[in-house]
Amino acid sequence: MPTMGEGISSTRRGGVLILSLTVCAIAMIAAVWWYYLRQREAADGAAVNQLAAIASAKTAQVANWRHERLGDGRVVAASPLMRTAQRILSRGQATEADRAEVLAVMSSLAHEFLYADVSLVDLDGSVLIRLKKGQADASELQQH
């Protein structure tokens, strides 16, 4: 039969065991929580870096597109076609020969650069020549 001293010792050992298991469980929970927070910070940082890279790439793409369109305009402005465009704009209308010349260049530009449409527009926004007549209403280009 156990003596009274053995019962207290056994209870004390049981209490120490429960206390040590509780401390270990709390330490493990704290470690898992710390690991979770670090992983969440890393995932958030990676997401921010990816979004920044995408935004940077899109910005560069738009800047490149703008540079290309300005270059297209400079090439057209330096071409002999500008004399024809000046005649059309000064008269407010085009002869058939002028219209054919301008439409040929517009067609080439649309084909090579994948433009949806090309128009010659006066200062008021009135469309004088349009490659694809059946597209949108020409009034969308006019200033109001």
C-alpha cells in the first residue's frame, strides 16, 4: 500500500508533467504562430513585388507604344504625302487622285501597324478622309 509521502510525490510528478506539457504546447503554438506571421509577410511581399513588376512592364509597354506612334507620325510628316494632305486640308475636300494617294498610305499604315482605322481630320475635328467609312460615327472626333 502506498504511503502518504508517495501519494504527494506522485501528485507532484503529475502536476510537473502537466505543467511541462502545457508549457511545451504553448511554446509550440507560439512557434507556429511566429512561423505563420513570417510566411504571411513573405507572401505579401512577393505579391507586392509581382504587382510592381507587372505595373512597371505595362508602363514600359505604353511608353513604347506612344514612342512608336510618335515615330509613325514623324515619318508620315516627313513624307511627300504631306503636300497632298496640305492641299486637302486647305481646300476642305480631296480630288480623286489625292484621295486615292492618301487612302493607299492609310491602308499601308493600318496593315503594317494593325491600326483599326485611319482618318485625316481638320482643325475642327471634321473627318475629311477615313479609311473605314462604315466604322464609328465621325462626329466622335469633332470638338464640342
